[in-house]
Amino acid sequence: MLLSDEDYFYARAEAELKMAKAARVPIAAQAHYTLAGHYLNRAYGGRSDHETSADQLRARIPSPSSRQ
């Protein structure tokens, strides 16, 4: 089964978010959040009503220090 481009980019964004949450090094987590934001922008075709920045993604997910 072939995925549409939108489905592929959305799946990649989800994978990047999981990796960001699991990252133990802050710079790695930041890189994963940044990639997730780019993938989400691609998944939604860059429409301004669905654009998500890496900062918006980071704000939604608790930091590693608050998860302890």
C-alpha cells in the first residue's frame, strides 16, 4: 500500500515527536522537534492555518525535567 505524500509526512512528524520525547540530549530533542515541524508543514501543504513551528510543538510537550 502506497502512502500519499501527506500521510507520509504526517507519519514522519509523529516519529520525530516520539524521538524528541525520548531524547536525553537537549540539542537532539530540539533537532527532532524542528524536523517534526517541517514534516507537519509539508503534510498540510504549507497552508498558513495549519503551519506548526518547532516552538509550538515544544510548548505542547513537557520537558524531560518535568517528566521525572
